[in-house]
Amino acid sequence: MKYLVEQYEIHIATLEVEAETKAEAIAKVWKGEGNLVRTEYSSVCEDLGMDIDEETRKQLEAIGHDADFWAPSIHSVSVAE
């Protein structure tokens, strides 16, 4: 069976903005302005995750992962069509 697993990741986006000051540049990015120059993978975000049921927890334990009803960095799991 195939599954689709969505994982929270941290990426660094580099945006180019026209501004008079650093503060104005930051404010423009916060407003959603700027042209995307590049993105770069940084790390997996383990501060976010999803709750897991008892069956999944036991299956993870059986293959050597201690999940404790929480799957760090995992956003969702679904069966692939």
C-alpha cells in the first residue's frame, strides 16, 4: 500500500524588496511583498506534529520509534490513490 505523508519542514525564503531602510524591507516582507529569489531547505520542524492513535503508536514502537501518541514533524498521513 502507498501512503502520502506530509511533513512540516522549515525552509528559508530569500525575497527581494525595494525599501529605504532595513525596517521597511522587513515590514514589506511581513505584508507579503517582494519577489522570491530562492528557497532553501533548513530543517525538519519538530515543534509541530500530529496526534496518533494507539494502534499506530504500537506499530511505531514495534519498529523502534517511541512516539508517545505524538508524531513530531508529521502533518498528515493518508492512503495514496
